[in-house]
Amino acid sequence: MGIQIFGTNKSFDTKKTERWFSERRIQVHLVSLKDKGISVAELESVINCLAKETGSKEEALQLVIDKNAKDYSLVAYLDESDKFNKLLENPMLLRQPIVRNGKNAATVGFCPEIWTNWL
């Protein structure tokens, strides 16, 4: 099982997520959005996984955007394709944590009920 957590050290939900997996002795790979960001392929993979559950890529894209982010206004009124590029430029606009289980499953936020099904 290859669990990846995208987040920052200051995010309480990211810390809670790390602790949740640690308590179950599941190794995770933490990727700092502040230091490394997220690649095009990784963000596309997350959006595709979320689109399976929401029904559309537009809704999935809205899920990954943090509406409480300080710079939310940078993406609020952009086209869908422009939002994707803006998220790549400024990964701190992403809702945290983003948790990926391989390439077929992903969640945004603290979702232990979904992660339990992954185990």
C-alpha cells in the first residue's frame, strides 16, 4: 500500500492524518506542498480519482480548492482550465491534506471512514 499525503507541517488536518496512519502502523510518504508542490500528473490523478466519486472533473476540481485560503480570490473567478494551472503555480490554494492510495484512490481533507476501507 503506497499512501502519499500532500500537505504542510502547519496544517492541523495534515498532522491528524499522519497520526491516524501512524497509529495503524501504516507507512506514509509526506509531500510538502510548501516546499515541493504537486506535479501535473499527481494533481490530474487526484482529480480523476475524485471525479469518479463526484461525477465530474469540474466538481472534483472544486473539492481540491481551499475556499478558506488567504489567496482564494486568485482562483475564484477563473475558468476551469485556468484554475488547474493556478493550483499548480500556487499549491497552497489546495485543500489539505490530499491523501492518495496508489493511482486509483484519493481523498481531500480528513476522511478516516474512507481510509478504513482502504486497509
